[in-house]
Amino acid sequence: MRVHLIAVGGAAMHNLAIALHQKGYNVTGSDDVIYEPSNSRLAKHGLLPTEMGWDDNRITSDIDVIILGMHARVDNPELLKAQELGLKIYSYPAYIYEQSKEKIRVVIGGSHGKTTITSMILHVLHYHQKEFDYLVGAQLAGFETMVKITDTAPIIVIEGDEYLASPIDRRPKFHLYQANIAVISGIAWDHINVFPTFENYVAQFSKFIDTITPKGKLIYCELDEELRKTVALSTADVVKIPYGVPAHEVVDGVTYLLPQHVALNVFGDHNLMNLNAAKNVCAQLGIDEEGFNAAISSFAGAAKRLELISTKDQTNVYKDFAHSPSKLKATINAVKSQFKDRKLVAFMELHTFSSLNKDFLNEYKGCMNDADIAIVYIDAKTFEQKKMQPLTKQDIKQAFEDDKLLYFDNQQELLAYLTSLNYKQTNLLMMSSGTYAGLDLHQLANQLKTN
């Protein structure tokens, strides 16, 4: 089987390339630029293109399958050549479905918590030595790649993103998988460049429910009002299984599941809801509550999801992938609830297309109010790169409805302020889906004053 991936450098695409290579396929790829860690990981497996850029001479009639990444454009010369030759062209979600038609497909959807729920399920299955394939959006401890595709595994667990499948397939990715078991964690408007209204965004989840196989299972968070309404209106032939926050207690900064008193490494209502979603999925896959609890107690979290960077005296420093309003609110609430006797300094970077859009900015109203000190940072170059009208300090304060909120667009000034504070009995929470303009978070953590 000869497979060529156009835009192979993407997070999912380069992992798919490695997975197919490990399956024994003849894999090639192309891209105009490939960043780390994709570059090194492709090179390790002999899959890094010898030259960057597009070349239609790479596309020949003996290629069995073309997989097209979202980063490519509709006028990509390699894509045009593939279309001219009449080759089979798939988006990566369409190809994942093609590779898993005979498996039980578990698809995790929702505006937040997808990666964590998927990671929890994989952790439990791995603990119980089950055979399974997967596609997940973060690097997990104990898993070399973010994608695994085999001929033998009876199950595949897929993180089901609602973003578009490819430049020539404008369907949300999770519509393509035809889940046997589906999860929806919640609905909070995102990706406004693709879904310009809230109603349009919600409709994608209704369609997702319709794609579940007849008599399939829909596991959903009943505490999310919009989701509850969407599920109630659905007439799809599915079994609806609601979940909420499981019984628990917090003692000395550690969360325990009740009544079994199972100690957890994760915390916060949003993570406990994620855990309950994973538990319901695992029950459908034959793992009972006792087996689930035995495994989940050692789950340390997905990369960048409330990840503990350092702990010293009464000060913890966390980084989190949170960037949307619902994620910010949930993550801040989690840290405040877990450490009631500590103050919280929370700073977040606005850098996605949605978050920098003035029409969307008001969605952030009140989402950082629980922090003792709330900081918003935007790298000034971001507006140039995205060709967007710059936001002002007043725009930010008005949207967040917080007069005390601090705003920085200069990294050095931000760093100076953060290191000027005393973090005695105070946690620092840093949130972004970006890179904080290259800020070294570990070095920052080491510079903090804690007494």
C-alpha cells in the first residue's frame, strides 16, 4: 500500500504517517514547513521529506491513497495533480474511518475535555492490557505516538474534533467517524471563522448525534444546559446515557472518589466530569467500576492539561491548554476549589482567531473573576500575523467586565510583573493554546518568590 500525505507536518498528520509506516505501508509526505516536534519525529522514522515545498512530480499513478491535511490549500499543486490522475483522496478523519470500519468506534466530542476523556479511556484500557487503536490530540505518557492503527485491534478510541476535515471536505471531523459509542462533554461556541453563529455551531453537534450508528450509545454531560436541550430534541435511534460530577471529597489538596475513597492525581469539577464520561465508556467496553477505579488512580493527566510545572512550599505552578471562555472558567475554578487557602494568580494568552475577534470577545465576560489577580496577554505581533485589527486595553477590560484585570502586550513587561509578586501561599496558573510568544515557563517558575 503506497500512501502520500500532503501537509504531513501537522500534529495529527505526522502521527498518522508514523502509524501507517509502523503498519508496514510505503509512506511519503510533503509540506512547506515542518516545526518541532513533528520534524524530529518524522526524521526518526525516515519519513521527513528531503526537500520542503510542494512538487507535483511526487504525485504518480502508482500511489494508492492521498491523505490531505487541513494546512494545504485547494490550489495545492500536489492535490491538483492527484485530482487530475483520479487518485483516491481522503481527509485524515475519512481515512481513519476507512481503516476502522470493522472496529467498535468510540468517538469523544465536545467543546472541552475531549483530550482528557480520550486520554483517561486509553489509560484504563492500557492498564487492563486491552488491545485497541486510537487517535488523541496530545502526547501521553506511555504512548509513543498520538495515532495507532492496526489490523487486529477490535476497538478504536478517537478524539472527535468539530473543526473541518480538509480544504476540500468542509464537514466537521467528528461527522465522519460514525461512532458506535459517542461522548459529548459540552457545547460552548468556538471556531467562529467556520461557525459564524452560536446556532450554526450547536447544529454540528445535532448532526454528530445523527451520525451515531443505530442503537449506538450517546454518553453526554447532563449539567450542560445547551447540550441537554440538544440531546432532548434529537430523534436519533440511540441509547442516551447522562453523566454529571461523581461524589467526591477534597482533603489536604487531594481529591478522593467516593464511596471507595480512591485518591486521584487530577482535580476540579471539569476533570471529575471527564472522569465520569470515561467511566461510562469503559463500562460499555466491559470494564466494571472496580476495574476502572484501580486504573484511574494512577492517571496523571494529559500533556498541557492542568500540568504541574513546579511545586515549592505552598506554591504550585500550572500550565493549561485552556483558551476558550468555558475552559478558562473551569480551570480557574478547579485550582481555586482545590486550594481554598491559597490565592491564585491566573494569566492567559489570547491568540486564536476566535479569541482575537472583537465580535467574539464578549464571550469572555466574567470568566476570570474567580482569580485573585487576573492577567491577559496578547503578543502584539499576533495581530499582524493573522491580519487582524489590534484590540486595545479598553477592549479587553470591557469584554472581560473586570476593571482590576491587567493587560500586557509586551513579554518583558509581563515577565517583570510576574516575577515582582510574592507567591507565598499563592498558586500561578498559565493558560494558552499557544506558546506565550516563546516564554520559558519552567525558568519563570524557578524565579518566583515564595516567602
